Amino acid sequence: MLQQFQIQKPIIQAPMAGVTTPQLVIASCEAGILGSIGAGYLDGDATRAFIQAVKKGTNKPFAINLFVQEEPKIDVAVLQEARVALQPIYEELNIPPVQTVISKDVYSDQLQAVIDENVAICSFTFGLPTADDIARLKAAGIYTIGTATTLQEAKAVEAAGLDAIVLQGSEAGGHRGTFTEPLELISLDDLLAQVIAQVTIPVIVAGGIATAGQVKDTLAQGAAAVQVGTAFLVAVESEVSPLYKQAILQSEGDATTLTKAFTGKYARGLKNDFTERLKDAVVAPYPLQHHLTTAIRKESTAQGRPEFLSLWMGANGHLAKEATVADIVEELLGEIAE
């Protein structure tokens, strides 16, 4: 993949939906790594506009990530319980509770935008695209990548005919890419050891990668590239809120937790008042819980209250340091360069 797309360095900027901006993707491409658009929360038109914005800033290949998501079954009783659990936080922020949530199918429009704009690489999270969709992408010359959190899922990605696999270890920040039951939390080292000899397509590793030593070790074990998220969230070119950056930069070890409270799917982020208050609360299925908490996250940013924000971060995010994307890349490849 790296040779095919003339990517100089074996690092992929993780496609972090909701926080990645064109500027970060462009800076990553220009630094010689693979920049990635996280399109999970965009509709078709916004996906197309994002792609076009990146194209204006770089002529280098980049990737885009789409969420494969089944339509949630709406249980009115569960939805009401989820609202009740959030009510004290709505009141504390002085905002009206969300009364109506509508889940729209945006995936087909996103996929069409990817094909029309001829994005070089398309990856998928939360499931596998259909055989027809894979055929359409390949007919357009688009390289395809699936996300796996277990050996079973990795084999399913290969069997589906995708070109490569992102292996997501339990240390990864943000959403778990799991699409089989039950949820398993396998460390990146163990997952790579299980998978590397069992598949024939390239394996990309993700999950808590924060040092040059980790990069060197995983590449030595057979990974084709590493995918890094949290380290780039605090980059100079990252446009996440100052609250978010400072929370990461000031964090310490063992500061993260897995929670479904923000979106309805398990994701790793910094522990805060929100995650602790809703630890045992009823939550609506994804993406309905995401819609119920969107106003909370928006208003928390406006009021400067990180205790109610979804601060996605990998398990080793406390090692992140603010620097340019190019300098972060140089640091991650330090031992290899030597």
C-alpha cells in the first residue's frame, strides 16, 4: 500500500470522526504519511465538501473512513430512560433536553461521494461493506481497508475481499471498531501475534501507539504500517478545542475508560464527571445516544466545561506532546531512522 500510493513513511493519521479537519489531513499528507478523513458523522454533501477541501491543500493520496452501521431498533422505553439519565446534565448546562432523535442513512451518499471524487483509499469501521460496494470501489480503483478487533474479524475482512486490515488493539482511543459479538478487549501486541500469520493481506496496527519504540517493534513483527490518533490530536495543525488539547496534555497514566455513555457504542476516552455519572446508566443504541448528547458536548465546549466532553484518547495519550505533525512523525520514526 505504501509503495502503491508513494507514501514515504509507514504511519497513518487515524481517521478521527468529528475532530479531524482538512488542515490536519493536509498536514499529514505533506509530512509524508497517509492523511485520513473521518467521515463518520458527515452526510453525503459534507463528505464531498471535506474531500474537495483536502484536494485543494494537497495533491498527495489520502484516505477516508466510513461507518458501516445497521439502522438501530428504537425502543421508546429505553430512549426515555436514556433521556432521564441525561436530564441532570441538561439542567446543569441550562439547555433544553433533546426531545426528538432521527437517525438518517447517510452511508450510500457518502460512498457515492468517495467514488465520484476518486479518493485513493477507503476504510470501514463497525462492519463490512457489501460485496457490491466493494466491487464498485475496486472498479473505481479505490484501495479498501477493514477494521478488526479480533482474529475472527480480521479473517472476515480478508474473506470479504478488502485489500488490508487495521487491527485495533484494546488501547485505542475513540470507538471500538467491533462488529461481532461478544465484545473482546485484546491488547495490540497479543492481537498482532494472533493475526499476523493467519492472514495474507497487509496488516496495519492501531491502539495506544505513542513512541518510536512501539512503532519499531510492531513493524518488526510484520505490520505494514501503524495508525496513530491521539498523538496528532495535540498537533499544532489540529483544530480540536483548547479544552480538549489541554485535557490530553495534562493527563496522566491510567486516565482513560471505556464508555458507551456518549454515543451508544463503546469508546475509550478520558475519565471525567460525565463518564463516571453515567457509568451504570441506560443508554440508547448508537447513533441515537450520540444525538441525545450532541447538545451537551457543544454547550460544554462553549462554557469551557471539559467534565461533560467526550475526550477520546488512547491508553498512552498521556505521552503525547504538542508539536507540528512533521515533528511528531519524526519523533515516532526516530529509532527507525537511526
